[in-house]
Amino acid sequence: MAIRPLMFGILFIAVFVAIILSIIWVDPTQPTRQPDPLAPVTPAPTPTPPAQ
């Protein structure tokens, strides 16, 4: 019988729909999280004004 092709077709459509829904689920208005830097960043020293 044609049970196996029917199961493959249903599985293919289900995976396709799941991919589409996962793309829609992501909110494009939310900014992506920036990863933490691997090395600590030291602040730049502030230059002192020259003495007059």
C-alpha cells in the first residue's frame, strides 16, 4: 500500500511548517545580544591638560 510515501509526505510538510514557524517566531524588533568580550577592556586614561 501507499502508507510509507504518505508518511514521508506528512513528515516533510511538518518539517517545512516547523521551519516557517520558527522563522516567524523570531521577533525582528529585538536587538541581538552582543557576546561578552573575551578579554577585559580597560578604560582609556583621560589626558590631563598641560600646566601653564
